[in-house]
Amino acid sequence: MSPFARLRAVVGVAVAQLRHERVRTVIAVAGVAMAVLAAVLLASVGVGVLEFGQQKFEQSGQDLWVTGGPIELRPGTVGGFQNSLVDSHKVATEIEEREAVATAVPMIFQTVYAGRNSSEFQTLVGVGAPTNGNLVTMSEGREFSPEDAHYANGTYEGPMSHEVVIDPRTADLLDISVNDTMYLGGTIGTARQNEFTVVGISPTYSQFVGAPSVVIPPSELQEITGTTASDRASFVLVRAEDGADVAALEANLTESYSQYTIRTNEEQLRATLENQAVVLLSGGSLFVLAVVAGVLLVLNLQLSFVFRHREMFAAVTAIGLSRSALAGLILVYTLLIGIIGGLLGIGLAIPGVEAVNAVTAVVTGFEGVARLSHRILLGGFGLAIFVSLVGGLAASLYLARSNPLDSLY
């Protein structure tokens, strides 16, 4: 018999075995498919988060981020955040005076109470940031005018504009639009005393925080949350002049402000991901667990198959079929399981990614976080082949090293 005819016969027997052992085949295929599905979804989310983060940092139009350390949550306090950069307006002004710097502005995050009237309030993310220049894309209305006049060289005695820019979700949540008024404050009592006029609608900052947000001038957010004493901010955004050497500017600022951390967009994204190390490790653990579970399931089913059919293997060995041919039969059988399971897993991954994106959009407000690519799909199919190949090789090796004829005695 020619090698091709022998291979065709082995494949034919393996296909017949798939049909005969239906329950066992379904379980094995499902195990491989679940391993592929889990791996593809985790990879899609991982790649999507990286691309999403890079995209958002690039869209910010900034070159450097000046931070004083991580932003800490302080439940039970006014504002709910402990911003780490002190004297933020002074730092921003000093940085902006440099020849290579186009703009330097403080950005503040706090939790605020917001309501269309003074009796019902929602908790939103308050962003203290400017709305001029390239920072914000306005979908309706206009920017703040004038910019952060309340700061007044650190006295906080300048006039408050009482102007606010909201994002589309806040507009829907509170049923307000441009030229309507709303109440804002770090406490409900403060909110009732501060009525703001909606001058514009912009999705820019809400895309960073993933939640309904309101944007007001930094000093006014500090005023209504009671944080004017230390002039704290989350960070200072620095945009370099066109053609300026950003690396040289980073080194210069690092030397001048050694108490702060100066990062580029890429470095800031990396630092953000490092702060989520536990989440990343959990995702990696799930990936490894999915692969190991798939391998063990296929291996267990194959070894049980060999054990249950040992008398049949002994009989065909007695009539002249070699143990290597039997091992090849087992290997082909598991590869067929891997191919079917891989195709099924990939087929489930496509709607699975859409479901993950839908859930993520509802829970976090970020859309399109999981991103599927041909490379990820090919990797998932390769994983299916790997899982089945490892299980098949182990079972084939066990069969090749044993003597099926011993079962006849």
C-alpha cells in the first residue's frame, strides 16, 4: 500500500471514529472551541486596550504629562479624589514661559453633584480643564469665555464664569442642552449655591474617563470642591511648539521639576497599564488556564479512548497493523478535533467580541475596546491545532510505548 493510500485510510478511519464517538467528539470539540474563544476574546481586549489608549493619547494633542504621583480615590471626602500635583497653576505658568512650549494647562478630576434643579442630583465626573485650542472638539455651542478668570494669580477672587461644557451622556441624563442651567458642587449644599449655564456640548473628556462628565474652568472646579488651598491638579498637560525637540524638553523639565514625573504619551500609557497590573495578570492567568484546560481535556479523552478500545487495538495489531499506525490514527483524530474546534471557536469569537464591546460600552462608556484582527483569528486557530496536537501526541506516545497485545492475555 502506498503512503498516500495509507494516509487516506487512516483519515477515513479517524472520520468514521468521529461519527461513532459522537458524545466524546462533541465534548472534545467544545473544549477546544472554548479555549480558542477565551484566548481570542482576551487577545482582542488586550490589543484593543493598547490601541484605544494610544489613540486617545494621540487625540489629546499633548506631548508631555506632568504628574505628582497616582491619583488616589478618597471615598467620603469632598470631590472623592486626592490629586497629587500641588501649585498646579504656578507650575503650568512656569512651564508655558519656556520657548519650546506652546501651552501648559492643569487638568483636574473630581466627583461632583449635578442636577437640573436644586432638589435632584446625580453624581458625575467633574473635569477642570480649558476648552480652547486643540484640546476639545465641540459638537454644539462654544468654548469658555474668558478662560479661568477666577484663579486671578492665585487669589481665587476673580469672577466665576459659571459656564459648563457637558458631554452628550450628561445631556441625556439630565435632559439639558446648550443655554440651559444646572447646579454643580462638591457637596449637595455647595451645588445648590452654584448655578452654571451650559455653553457647549463636547464628548472629548468623557472619552477619557468613560463616564458622564461636566467640564468647567480648573479654578472653578477647585472652588466648588473646596480644594483651592493647595491648588491641586491631576496633572499638567504640555504641548510643545511645532518642530520642538520633545525629548530635550522632557529632559529639561525633569531636571527643573525633579519632584514631579514627566512622561510622554507612550510613557503615560505604559504607566496607566502598570497601575492595572493585577487586572493584566488576571487576564494572562485566564489565558493560560484556558490553554491548559483545553490540553488536559483532549488528553484525558484520548487516553480514555485508548484504554476503552485496548482490546480492539490488540486485535488489529495481531493481524499485522503496526503500533505507529495506531498512534497515527490517534493523532489524526485529535487534529480533526482541533480543526473543527478551532473553526467553531473562531465562529463564536466574532459575535463574542461584539458582545464584549456592547457590555463594555454600557458599563464603562468606552466603545470598541475589543478589536478583532485576522492575526488574532489565525492565532486562535493555531492555538486549537496546538491544543489538539499536544493531547494527541501524548496519547499517541502512550499507545506507541505500550503493547496492545498484552490486553489479550
